[in-house]
Amino acid sequence: MSLRSYFLSSAILMGAAGIIGASGPLQAKAHAAEVSGQPQPLPLPPALPTARDVSYGGTITLNVNATDLQRHILTMQETIPLPPDVSEKGGDFILLYPMWLPGDHSPTGTLDQLAGLKISAGGKQIPWVRDTVTVSAFHVQVPKGTHQLDVSYQLLTPVSPKEGRVVMTDAMVNVQWSAVSLYPAGYFTRQIQFKPQVVFPAGWSYGTALRSDGAQSGHTVTFKTVSFNTLVDSPIFSGKYFKKFDLTQDDKVPVTLNVMADRPEDLAATDDQIKAHRELVHQANLLFGSHHYDHYDFLLALTDKLGGIGLEHHQSSENSGPRGYFTKWDKTFAARDLLAHEFTHSWNGKYRRPADLWAANFNTPQRGSGLWVYEGQTQYWGYVLAARAGLMTAPQVEDALAEVAAVYDGRQGRMWRPLIDTTNDPVIAQRAPQSWRSWSRSEDYYSEGQLIWLDADTLIRKLSDNKKSLNDFADTFFATNNGSFVTSTYQFDDVVKALNAVQPYDWATFLHQRVQDIRDHAPLDGFSRTGARLTFTEKPSDYIESYSTLRHVTDFLFSLGFAVGKKGVISEVLWGSPAWQAGITRDQELVAVNGEVYDADDLKDAITAAKAKSAAPITLLLRDGDSFHTVSITYHGGLRYPHLEGKMDGLGAILSPLSGKISVTDHKE
């Protein structure tokens, strides 16, 4: 029976069973519906097999050709040995394309880019049929006696940002194994073994958490056999201009900063800059008192061509930064918490993980109820570790925290939506642009979560007379089973228990109020306990200047209520702000201010001049598609940028480097 006949027969039989099996009132209702001509639903196809925690048996080999840079195409060859029961009997064998990717918290698999799928056995092509419900599943009707499948396909990666994230340029390639792999259904992915191989462009170097098996032929590198979980968790950066920096500490566990760039001059790092990255590893080891990797590879692309990315992995990062990351060190510091953030995820997110974010395979939906810990506390430690390492100064981090406090305290969406509900946003919005982000809220569990953990840290310090802090929580909660790679899951009560072990308090209520309740204001008690308070001045902080330069935006959020991006395009409008009251929306182009062609400095001058109560409204000419319209905004508040003022001793203590040394014999259980 052909695969298409199999599905058709199944549907007919299931439909017939539904009719023949009906009796009495049900039969009468069905007959009445049929007579009246009303449609009835067809039965769904059979469910996919449930993943089992048993060994798949054979090892799948996967070859990726990453050399077609001009057309941005990755080409794959996969050899899949079949289980004995499938070989003996033949029948329906299902291959899955990964969709639910760890770290994305949503079904973001690039299934739309998969093309050219051909499956054969013994030189004969075998037809496949896509599942009509789970469209990432491919049914293969395997002939009896078949022992392996030979599978070929391509990934048609975006040729420009208009189609999606660019992963291939003339100088670099980002291979994400989830995008270039098919795997058999019915098994935990940790139980499926892969032997990966990559063909790189001539002369290029690469970085990855994978390790070569020593076999290299020309530009082809073969890596050691790993589980599919480990493979998906070990992306590759490969580039024409590439440099490696050793960050290994006294514990002798190898840590490497792998940097690729659009141009060779972007790789010119100074000794002091690398020293700060080496100190990041040292400070993280002191904070967490453990590690859950036997080597770690930071992957950093300095580029304006490769698509931006910030993704965590157990033994590597996967990040992009500005081209001036090293060469314009004094101007790019607003991007330098990123590596600290992703490194923290090795402990928080990859090793310790909310139970509902763990899944048996990459096609099982995940739930993000614990993301305020997974991402929120990681965001907190990212800033703290950046300061402790010297990647950012303490005043720079304080300015960054002021910006976070101002944004989330003024977020109007908190009037209707609790923070916990934003943990669903990766699935709801999948990080698509939002017209009114300040009202709908977005993934606020990141930065508002950061404020919650600052609140908790300062409260622990206060209650314990500075004998304890959130450092102690990190040292116990994330430091279990030092050296273990096995994910350790947790739930809300486990977090509460760990906090109480550090400092007794009603932490359940503390967290419920901040995470699950609707609250008028962001949790800013962490600032007041340190002696700092949020205020606004007419001068932007150095952090805002750095952030604005990196993002190509000019910030008027706390005055008129909007931000302006490239070419004068409005990138955000705050709900309820003067701009919102005037009917301004994002994506309109700001053409003129008070009759003069728009210039950011001129608008700043106009806002300052309008401080006088007798001043005329500020007049803005806006272009919306092919239409132009003028709005007048009556505003006398002047320029406003967030700052912290008061005693900074408390924040200074949090951001100060830890002292000590990690011994190679240190081991926590």
C-alpha cells in the first residue's frame, strides 16, 4: 500500500467507524445533520508516536556543506540507520524537523527554509508525505528489509534581512544544527546519537563547543559523536577573519573567546580588553562556585552583515556584537553585558531549568512560567558580572539600571497584565514588532525580572545585616553536582525553599506579589534600600548615549514619549504619552519640527525652548506612507532622561568584584 493510500484508508475507516458506531440519539443527530446538509469534521490523522527514553540504537551521520556563500544555501546529507523492527517489517517511519528550540522558548524552527528533501534506500528513491497536522513531521513508508535511509536536503537561508535572520555572508557562517537536521520520532533526543561533519570555505577558521575527532580532509572537519541534544546545543561560528583568545583560569578548565568579524581590523583587541573577559570567567566561577562544562567557547561575531543573535548554550554562547566592540571600546559598553548574560545561562537555564521548559524532544511544546528566574535572574547577573569583571564600570551599570527602572515603572500595560503572563510572549508574539509595546507588554520577565532580583538581593542583605546576599543563593541553587551536565529542573517551591535557606522570610508572598499580581509600579525597592532613587535630568547618561549609538535611535521616550530611529522613522511610542495623545504611531517618518527639516538636536532644542508655560506647542510634520499630516504637542516638561542619585554605596557593594580563587580541587555536591 502506498503512503498516500495508507492515509486515505485510515481517514475513511476512522470516518466510517464514527458513523457505524453511532446509535440512538447520536445516530439520529448525525442523520439529521447529514440531511440538513451541515458539514461534520473529518477525523485527525493518527497522533505521532510518543517519545520514549530508550536508545535509538544506531548513529546518524550528518554532513553539512557550508561553502555556497553566494547563494546562501546550506546543503545536507544524512544517513539514518533504521531500528531492527522497522527493517524487519517496514512501514511508517517518521522524521522530525526541530521546531521548539531551547533558549527561544517558542516554535521558531526555520521549517519554511527546508527544501529539496529526497529520501532513498539502496539507490531507490522513497516517497514521503508531510503530516497534515504536525507539518514538521515527514512520513516515510519504508520497504521491508531496508536497513538505512539516505536523506538529502537544503536550507535556503535568507539572502537579506527581509526574509529573516541572515546566517551566511561573504565572511562568516553560523551553522545551527537545529536548522540543518532531521531526526527520528519516538525517542528522547538525548538517546539519539549523531556523527556531524562540516565542509567549510577554504582557509576559514571555526569555533564551537563540539570537538573534532581528529579526522580532517581538506576543508572537511569531522566531529566526535554526540547526542542530538548536545549537537543542537553546540552551534558553529566559522569565518574568514577569526581569532581565538584563551580565557582559561587556574582550574585548568578550557575557556576560549572565539571572535569572527566582517573585517580583520575589527579583531584588534588589547590585552586589557581580553583581561576583562578573562575576569568575567573568574567572577562567574566565584559567584556560582562550580561549573557544568568541561570546556566553554564564547562565540562572538562582530558584524553588521550577519543577523543579530544572543542565544545561550550549555558549553558555548552564540552572540553578535557591533564592529567596534574592541576598536571603539569607550563607546560600545552598552553591549558588553551580553556575554556575561549568556555565560550565566550555563548555570541558570541550561543546568538549572524550570521544569516546564524541559522537553523530551525538539517538537514538544515548552511552557515558560519560570522565565522570570531563567531570564530575569540571568539579566541581573549579566549586569552584575559585567561590572565585577570590568567589562562595564559600576557607574555605567547604575545608569543602565536607571533606564530599566524608568522604562518598566512607566509601562502602562502593567495596569492590566501581570508579569507572569508575559512569559507566554515568546509563543504569542514570537518577537515580532508590536504597535503598542508599552500597553501590550512584551517579554518583560527579562528586565522587570531583573528588578525583582535586585529587590530580593537588597532585602537579603538588609535582613541579614549584610552577612548574606543573592550571591549565596547563586552559590547553592546553581552549584549542585559540580561538573554535571545533566539538567536539574525546579519549580516555584524549590526557588522559595532555596531563598529561605539563605535568609528566612515569606519569599512565597514576596514573589507572588511581584510576579503574579497586577501592580501599579515596578519593584523599585531594591534601589531605595541601597540609598539610591530614580530621578530625571535634562542630560542623557553615558549609557543612554552608548545604547542610542549602537541601536541608531534618539531617545525622547520620557519627554514627548517616542524614540526616533534611522531616517527619522518613529521606532516606538509610549501609550498615554504626549505623542500618543497627538495620534503619533510607530513607523511614521518624522519629516520636520516647527517648520524645519527634522534634526535630532533641533528637536532637543525645541523641547527645551517649550519649557516656558507661554511657549507655543511643538509642531511636527509626519509622513505616513503617501500621506503627510501635522500634529501639535503642548508639552512644557523639558528633556527628561533617567538617572540614579543619592548614596550609591549599596549598589557599589553589589557591583564590586568578589575576591578569592577557585581551586582545581573545589567540588560541590
